[in-house]
Amino acid sequence: MSTELAPFIKWGECTSKNTGIPDVLHLEIIDAETFDTEFSTNVHVKQKVSDSWEERVLPLKSHESNNTQLLNLWNKAKRDGKITAGTKFQLQTYLGLSKNNRPIRRFDLVF
């Protein structure tokens, strides 16, 4: 038996490489608890698309990636009481460079 998940937010659609002008996703938390799929650790959110809110799955960390920044930001905000069902926030993201000069996705949560 399989359960159908909402569409995933795809990082490939976020193309900014400028720290001053990041891609901004407007999100609302449906469930603050993380869950794992075969490929990633995720949470259920609603994303503002045009003028409507659509259910999405926000991937916090890919199992194949060493980039834990978004998962760490999520866990810290949850500990600080900022992450609860119904909370609206902005997820800002851009492609930066790692200390090894490789492309790496950077994130910021704005409440």
C-alpha cells in the first residue's frame, strides 16, 4: 500500500546565486514533525503559489548530501518555539560556494 505525498519543492527551480537577492518561498507549516522518505528528511508545508496556498513537501536534507544547513535551521527554530502548525514564514535560498569552492545551497528562515 502506498500513500500519495504532495508535490515536493524542487530546489532546481530556485536559481538565484546572489546573497542580496535570494529566491524567496512563502510557506506555512502544516506539521512541524519531520518524516523520512527514501531520499530525504522532510516536512509538510503549504506554499504560496500565485495567490493560492498549495500543499507541498519541503525537503530539509537529502540523504545523499552533506548539506545539513536547512535541517539545522529547522531544528533550532523548533527548539526556539518558532516552528508550530499554522506558522507562516519565508524561506530564502541561493546557490553559494562551499569552502572547497563547490556550489552549495544556502538557506535562511525568516519569521
